[in-house]
Amino acid sequence: MLAEPAWTWAEVLKRWRFLLDRYAMTPEAGDERIQKLIKRALGDMERLRKREERK
């Protein structure tokens, strides 16, 4: 992931997902509201990825 910049939205979403998954495991993200936001953001990313694949 660090070798070169992302060239597609699918690559960008993959990186965002990785970072959010990592953040979700930190003590700072332990708040229930933060966890809810992370889950929603990951769901949004997945929907966008699927829509992008259909194009």
C-alpha cells in the first residue's frame, strides 16, 4: 500500500478500510458512538466499491 499512490477509487477505499479497521481497535475508538460511525463508514465504502465495480 505504501509503494505508490492509489489510482482507482477501489484502491482508495481499500486503504480507508484498512485505516478505519486499525483505528477501530484502539482505545480512543472504544466509544460506542465512534464504533457506530466506523461501522457506517465501512458500510458506505462497501456500497461505493460495489457501485464502482458495476460501472
